[in-house]
Amino acid sequence: MNYEIVQEAETWLGVKYQHRSCSKFGCDCTGLIVGVMKSLGHIKDYTLRNYPKDWNMHAMADNHIEEEISKFADKVSKPVQGDIVLFKFKHQKFVAHIGILLEDGLFIHSWEKAGRVQISSMSRWKSHVDSYYRFNEDKVK
């Protein structure tokens, strides 16, 4: 299944960044993951919860990204391509970005600063990795 996830995620390359959206018309980082799973038919009725664009800068910020992902994926210690990678930055208490692992030390993600879905090198992001998750079909049945 992870190969399927990678293949579908690559069809999202170039999709514009759009906060709280999960379609090929636009998506944010969480929306990319949900959108890919919806496209593959693994997630049917799923709506991203409402969160402000700068949610991670608020005193009342929560770990909504990890909470969303844990609804359909399980934490793993040995990631493989197609797994979900979660990032936490030094100034933030919670996971603030996610993507999908590819081969050769790469990952695909929707990055606001880039304005689109793109492929990046894990070497540049490695110090920010918080955890990895793997899709679990049993959680969404």
C-alpha cells in the first residue's frame, strides 16, 4: 500500500498551497495527506478540523496535526517510503508540519513558504523530525 501512497502523492506535485484544504485545487500539509488517502479511497467522509492559519503561534495551540493523523495512522519506529513524517520546530511545542516519505532521502509536502506541493530533501529537515506514522486501514473502516 505504501507504494500506492507514493504514486498518488506524486500526482499532487505543483498543487498550490491552500490553508485547510485537501484537494488538487489546493491543500496545506495535513490536507495533502488526507487528500492522498481520499483519492486512494482509504478515507471516505473526513473533514479537516477548523484551525487558524497561524494556530501554532497561539498560546492555546494544540497538537492538532498529530491528533488528525492518529485517526488513520499508527506511530512507527522504522519508517519506509509512503510513511508520514511529522516535524517539530524549535520554537514550537507541537508538530507543525508533515509530509510523505519518498525514496532516496526525499519527502513530498505542501509548504506554505514554497506556495505549492513539492519534493524536498530530508537532509535539510532531519533535525526537525518528530515522529513517523503509517496508514492503518483498520482505523477508518
